Amino acid sequence: MDGFLHRGVTKQMCPYTLMDTRAIRVALLEEAPSVRSENILPHLADRFAITYVTAASEIPEAKYARVVRVPHSKFVLHRAWEISAVADSLYKQGAIDFAVSWARIGLFARRAPVLLSIGGSYAHEIGVILKNYPLSKRWRVLTGLLHYAVPEIVSARRARMITVPSEAMKQRISQTCGVPIEKIRVVPEGVGDIFFDTYEEQKFSATAKIAFVGRSHPGKGILAFARQFSKSRIEATLLIGGDGPDFPALSRIADMDRRVQLKGHVTVEQVAALLKRTTVFVWPSLYEGCPIAVLEALASGHACVAYPEGSSVEVLGESAVYAEYNNPVALCAQLEVLLQDRSRIHDLARKGRQRALQFRWENCLAKTEELYVDFYRDLRRTLTGDERHLQRRVYPSLSQKT
């Protein structure tokens, strides 16, 4: 697996010696590989018997117990139905102990115990989107409400346990989905060595350039910021990586302002290359679960300017300059002041890199492994009467003791 994990988690293993974890059989349910899976799944598959259930044609290389692919339906709820049916069938056959569902994709699972993993909450984000979408486009939110928000709430209430990437997200899910806070555990995202290595190549003495990496989406706030930036007198280049629904409007700004350069869709390697050319990272996002783009910016040596949004603050801490929330004018003003102080840029970048060390993928891997073991043990203690008929097949070692 050397060199496979494209965001750079090292091969060093995270020891967990409480039990033989290969005896724990997990169905991982994903429409397509998440960033987290691409980085830690190959190592998880060395420790647990992982059955990967997906609609994707390309998946991370790993030592799976089995791979089950479902047809890639046009409709997300149909994909959720198919993937959930596979999980229930595997559980009924005694082939798995529980399922880990990424977001709402395990919505329709009825038999298999589900550990729900939520990276970002559409149910909470929908309010942010409504405030920032043009009136002519707000009807699209209704489609998202049906396909994402409602299934998210139902999935959260049905799951036996939920994992989220930040404490702020934990509070939001509890309030938005109406689930007990004790049901939710935090497993932060990570950042790979490719970005830490970039720090050594930073040239803080050069003229500062500004970076943004993320979807060009109203919730990210990049269009509103770019419009204000184009009105400012800031003498610096703004490099924007990523695409999305606001990309055409950003293109029009870039056509009129040479300071704004759009990179479109970027691979991990292209993000690392972009971050080598910049020393300041602007983050106008209005809502986050745990911003991986910010982690990559911190690891690679950037001074960050951001809004004080809960999860972003949780990641950035004191290594950033904050502006009034959802105020592009204030954000540009803070950015302009920072760009005039190279020593402060260097100091914030140094603090940011130290902070990013807390978010390595190895830490995420260790917390995930611990979570799976705890969830498995809780299941063994809390089998209901309706599940006793599966006990001998699903938990043979427990059956011998009871």
C-alpha cells in the first residue's frame, strides 16, 4: 500500500491491543469513497474484516473481506435503498456485525445496527444556503431538502451511534436532528504528509499571494468575497482552486480582474502545488463540518483569514485572523492589513503548522479504530430479544458465554 494513500498518511500503524480486531466484521457503506476512506480505509482493512458496499467503480486498494457494488442509479434515494438492502442481507446471513454508513446512504437499513458517520449537515446548512442563494434559485433547496436533509434527520434518529468531525458539528446534529448529545462522538478529519512537506518550501520573504481551495458554492462564500476583492485595492494575486455552481460568476470576475486566477477542479497534487505558491489562505466559508482545505493550508504554511464559524474556529484556533461573520468588506479589510505585515504572516503560518499536527490522518485512524471496537462491545452488551436469533451467527464468541 506504499504510496497509495494520495493525501499522504504514512504507513506507520496505530496500535490497538485490547482485542483481535480482525474478528470484528464491518460493512462500510458509501456511494463513493470519501476523503477519509481514501486515507484510512486501507489501514482499517488490515485491522477489521471490512466489506465495502458502494456504487463507485473505483475504490481504495485494500485487503477487503469482500466488495459489493450496487448499480449507480440516477437517484440518491434509490442508491440508498440498494446499499441498505445489501447491509441488511449481510447482517441476516451473519456475515457482518454492524454497518458504518456515510451520511444518509444507509437510510433504509432495518436489521443491521448502524454507526452513522456525518461529515457535514445539510439539514443545518440549508438555512445558510437559503440566505445566500438568489431568489430565482431557491427552489433548488427544496430538492435538496427531500434528498439530503430529511434522510439525514431520519438516519440520525435511527442510528445507534453517530460520529462527526468536530465539537461544533456535534452540537448542531444534536439540535437539528433531535438526538441525544451522548449518542454522538467526535472523530476529526486529517491532513497528509504531502502538505506538511510543502511547508519546508515556503518563501515568506516573497510577495504574498492569496489562496482559496473549495467548492464555488454559496455556502463557501467565495463568490461574495471575490466580488468585494475585485473592488478593493489589494495588490496581491488571488488563486482560486475548485469548481461548482458559482464558477461561471467567478469566471466573469476573473475576466475583468487580472488579480483573480481560477484553477477549476484541482487534484490533491495540484492543491499542494497551488499552496506552494501562496502564503495567505482566505476562508470565507459560512458553514463547515471540519474543513480539510483549512487543515491543508495550515500544514503547508499559511496565515489564514476567516470568518469565526464554529468548526473553522475549532480547527484554526489562534492561528488565524478573523473578520465579522458573513461580511466580505471586513474580510478584505483584515486581509489587506495582514498582507502588509510579512513577519505576522510568518508567525501565523508557524502557529498554524503546529496546530495542524494535531490532525494527522494517523490520529483519525486511531480514533476510528477505537470507535469501532467500542461500538462492537456496546452491541454485544445490548442485543435485544428480537436480535437473539442472530446471536449465534453474528456473535459466536458471545453465544458461548451466555
